[in-house]
Amino acid sequence: MATIPKLRSWADMLPLQSKSLIVLDIDETFLWFPSITDAWWQELQRSLRAKHDPETTQLLARKEWERVVASESPVQTDTEGFRRLNQEIRETNSKLIFLTARLESIAPLTRAHLNQCGVSADVEVHYSSRKGETLSNIVARNFDCRTVICVDDKLSNLYDVLYTNPSVKVYQWINV
């Protein structure tokens, strides 16, 4: 299994090659919510598993997560680094998109969160938990990109991307 480099700042990806396609995950990568922590997830999962089957547990956990993120303002993981990355994207004629495992049914909320973090409305957002396959389709439509960079906090998503797209440069985001 390939070793995946870790990122703690968007500036650590710089400089970009001309015509790069930058693909960022949203939650726990580009932005985060202060009340949603590993301990919060563990306790939620523990309490739901005690009362429900795995499918119901997953559904109820997602609903609770959606309730919390709908009521809280997101925090950008690296505001200054993202400003520098965005500047480099413009200067190198590159493109930024987001690829999230969020459900498309909460697209208006997702767009509002990105807007709160300074992302313009014209930046594409793709919704899929099958990130490798989805990224293949995105790359096929962006055939003029020279380099593809994908950043996600979950190793499983990055390995899925690499399995389907071995030439993509991947980074694991470490939220500090």
C-alpha cells in the first residue's frame, strides 16, 4: 500500500503546475464544525448501536450530523493557506472543485457552508461516497488538466481514488 503524504496547510501543496485540477473534500478537510469531534462521533455511534441495527444506526447518525451542521457555522481549516492556494490557482490557470460524501439532498446547506468560508458560487461541488469512480468521471470532463491533486482526511477515500486513478497525486489532510 502506498504511503500517502500528509498536509496541514494548503500552502504545502504549492507551487502548482499550470492547469492543475485541485479536488478537495469538504468536511474535516476544507472546513470543520467545533462540536463535531471524534469523541462526539464515538459517543453517538455507541448510543445508537445499543438500540438499533447497523443500517438504522448509520441513517440516524447522518440525520444527527445534518441537524448539528445545519445549526452551526463552519470553521475553515486553513484560511491563510487557502487564500494563497486560491491565488496560485488563478495564476496557474488551474481549477478548484469539491468532492464530498455529503448527500446531494443538502446541497443548499453545503453551498451556504462553502460561501461562509469564502468559496465563490461558481466552484463545482460533486456529491459521492464513491470518490475514485466519481473523480475518474470528473477528470474525463476536464481533459485539459495536466495534473490532478486530491485532498481528503480519510485514507479509505484516498486509496479508492488511487485504485481508480493511479496518476492522481493524493494528500491526507490532518486537521490540527
